[in-house]
Amino acid sequence: MNDAATKMWFGLVAAFVLIALAVFLSAGTLNYWQGWLYIGVGVVSSVLLTMNIVKDPALLERRTKFGPGSEGRPIQKIIVAMTGIPVIAAFIVPGLDRRFGWSSVPPWLSVFGNIVIIISIWMVYRVFKENSFGAATVVVSSEQKVVSTGPYSVVRNPMYSSAVVYFIGLSLALGSYWGLIAAFLTIIGFVLRLLDEERFLSENLPGYKGYCLKVRWHLIPGIF
């Protein structure tokens, strides 16, 4: 296993340890079946996705560079840092909701939320299969080309579309309506990020302006 793959697997383990701590500490109990179901679904689906990522060395290298410090554009550093706040809240608010009983999500809707999460991970898988240039930062590689097939023929930013689906499913999976507020704020961060990213790609990636003329929707078909 190379260094990039090791970093990817270590990051995945660390992420779910932190997520589990956030979910159960905020809930103040381990008697939180929605939390356990979400962790189980999340771990299994993320492991399967990661197994596919490590098979693509180019994609793997690009996915292991992430976070505000890895961004080259100052505006992206700010957006990523600020979006991190509602992202963290998206895991904590549902736990607080469970502790204080702010809302009551029926069990079937929590199960449905986990199905939505699985769908979002499948969407990410489709994006990665179509585009090995799917970096975690806003950057253009010298050999990069415009991808306009698969999910990219539907929306310009299918990775962000996947994330939107994930965070909506997350709140429902954890049994919280209040968590949708954090999800909504996270989505606003995605919108700000993708608008600047599209501007950057239009200026630096040959053919991207023409692609934008063909694919109208940024994030959600028929809406935005």
C-alpha cells in the first residue's frame, strides 16, 4: 500500500471516529439507534467507495489533498473554512435533538435517510468513475480535459450534488428535522464554492465555457 492509499484509509478511520464522537457525545447516550445505523451504513458504503478510489492512482492523489490549507485561491480557503462550521453542526445538532427531544422523526424516515445516504455515495462513485480529475481542491492539471459524459451531462457539479443529497439524508438518518438547518447552511457553502470554481475553470480549462453552454444546471436539474 502506497503513502497516498495509507493516508486515504487513515483519514477515513479518523473521520468516522470523530463523527461517532460528535454524534454520541452530543446525544449524551449510546442508546441512539439512529446513530448506530447511520455509522454502520456510512462505514460500509465509504469503505466500498474508498476501495474503488485506491484503484485509480491519479484520482487517489487528487483526493488526498483537501482542506483550507490545500486550496490555492484565497476565496476558496475562506469558503472551505466557513463551510466547515455548518458541516460540523450537521453531526452535532441531530445528537442534541436526540438529547433534548426538539423534534420527532418517524423511524421509517430515518431508515429512508440512510437509503438516501447510500444513493449519495453511489452518485460519488459514478462521478469518480467518469472523472479521474475530481480533485478535492479547486485546481486545473496540465493534462486535464473537460468531462461532459455521465453525471456531468446532467449537472456541472455532480460531486456537490452528491454532497447535497448526503447532508439531507444525514439529518433524516439521525432522526432530526433541526439538523436540516445545518444541512441547508452547508449547501449554501457548496453553492458559493462551486460558483467560484466554475469561474476559475472557465478562465483556466479550455472548453469549459462551451461545456457550460451545453449543460445549464449547476447543481440540481430543473432548479439551479
